[in-house]
Amino acid sequence: MAILYILDMLKPGTGEDEPKWQIRKIEYDDYGNPIAVKFAEGTIGFDKVWDNRASYTYS
């Protein structure tokens, strides 16, 4: 299974250390089909820090 991070910024120029990111993780099956979309800390808000993406729980 492959995982791809998709990021959306609130506005251009937002720093990677600013809590203004929405971070999604898309999981794919072995055939490249998306099977799940999970959000950092389970929320869709633009309040995450890109630099902290590895420490978030995704659901």
C-alpha cells in the first residue's frame, strides 16, 4: 500500500512551521486505487503545522 500526503494551504506563502495547513493522507491499494482519505488529527481545519505532519494521527 502506498501513501501520499496531500497538502492544502490557507493562503500562498504560508510557512511550513505555521499552524495554517490542512494535511490529508491518501492511502492507495496495490493497484494504485485510492482506498482512504484521512486527515491530520481527524479534522479538516487549516490549523496544522506541515513540519509536524509525521507526528499527527490520521483518521
